[in-house]
Amino acid sequence: MENNIDITQIIIDTINRIFEMLFSSIDNNLYSILDNITFIGSNIMNDSNFENLFGTSTANGILLIANSLLLGVILYYSTKYLLSHFTYHQVESPGSFIIKLILYGICMNYSFFIISFVLDLNYNISMAIRSLGENLFNKTICFSELINTINTSMSINASSINIFSLDGLIKSTLSISLLNLVFSYSLRYIMLKLFILLTPFAILSLTLDSTSWFFKAWIKNLFALLFIQIVISLILLILFSMDYSSTNLLTKFIYIGGIYCLIQANSFVREFIGSVSTNVTQTVKNFNLLKK
């Protein structure tokens, strides 16, 4: 009987040590990454390779392709306008087309600076929300500080955790949930870069009424991806505004609810606006990029 108890205790201790190392690794490495991939400004474009891909002038990168398509748009409209004299199909006037062509052509070639301004504006709004929390609560409103607060309030120590206790179960739930956050916000980071690269084409699509739908879909998805950042800032502000007690079981479940709310932020925005999903549980079949 004693041998069986010893074997059981060895197994329990081994499992606890495995999870201790896992949670310690997550605590030490993961949360700072979350802050970097969640709160994004124009620094996402401060990469020489990305700048070259986007185009540093009209003669290279994505801008070169966009300007080539600009000539294609002129050819398309000219052909359509010429045929309208035979088919009597109504098209927009040449004057209106030329004005739009010049206006959107200029905006397209300055799209790098336009999108940089939009990214910085969104970043400054989220920073203003976080700064408000810092002034009110004397804490840095970020994921790293949130995890420290959670571990302190819940009296959780990753170096001496019992996975088979309630605290151990809650710590496991929080760590797995935050790992899910990293995957989701990493996907959002990549999707933002994709939509930034599509900026010249989105602006170019406004030159023709028949292609303007592309700009509407692009701006809706881009706005949703950026707006998530503001929603996350507000959720963090609410979490830091609460007064917690380590002896109160409700505290622990409120923290889990807060983390779950951060995970579902994308779904809230998608339901509210209708946009691309960055939930890692989405399948390719359900990944509707241009959902209306």
C-alpha cells in the first residue's frame, strides 16, 4: 500500500514539475510579446524589407503594380466610353473620371504616409486610454502588468504550483487562454500587414464605380482590425479598475472572465462591424475575408 502511495505521489510531483516549467516559461517569455503584437502603430511598417515590398517610389514594389493598374483603368474606361456610343450604355462623364483619377492616383502614391497616419492615430487613441488608467491606478496598463497583478492577487507562484488544486486549475486555464491570445493577435498582426499592402489597390478601386466595393470591404476590415486594439485597451482598463482580494474566490473567476473577454474581443468587433476573423479556431472554409 505504501509503495502505491509513493508511486502516486511521484507521478503527481512529476506532473506538477512539468507544469511548473511550462508556466514559468510562459510567464517569462510570452506576456511581453503580447504587448508588442497587440498595440500596433506605424512601427509595424518600420521594416526595410516591408518598405521595399510596399514601394519606396512609384518605380518599385506594390506601388509599381498599382501604377501599372492605373494605366489599365484608363484603358478600361476609354474602351468602355468608346463602346457606349454604340451600345448607348450610360457611363460616367470623362470630366468626373479624370478628377477621380487624379485625386485617387495622388492618394494611392502617398498611401504609405496615409496608412501610417491612420495607424498612429489608432495607436494614440489606445495609448490615451491606457494612460488614463496609469494616472488613475498608478499601474502600467499592459498584459505583463496584468499577469503580475493576477498572480499576486491570486497568490499563484509558478515555481510551486499544484495542478490538481483549484488554484492550479485556474492558473492552467489562464495560461492556456493567454497562449490562445498570442495566436489570435499574431494572426491579427499578419492580417494588418496584408491589409496595409492592399492600401494602394483599395484606393485605386475608387476610380471606378464598378470596383469601389473593394475599397468598402477593405476599409471595413481594416477598421475592425484596428478597432480591436481600442476594445482591448478598454477591457484592460476595466480589469485594472477592479479591487481584488486574494482570499475571495470570486476574484479568481472574474480574472478568468476578463481573459475570456480579451479572447472574444475579435468576435465582439466582428459581430458589431462585420469583418475578417482572427480567431484561431476558424477554419479556412469559414474564413470570410470580405464578409458583408
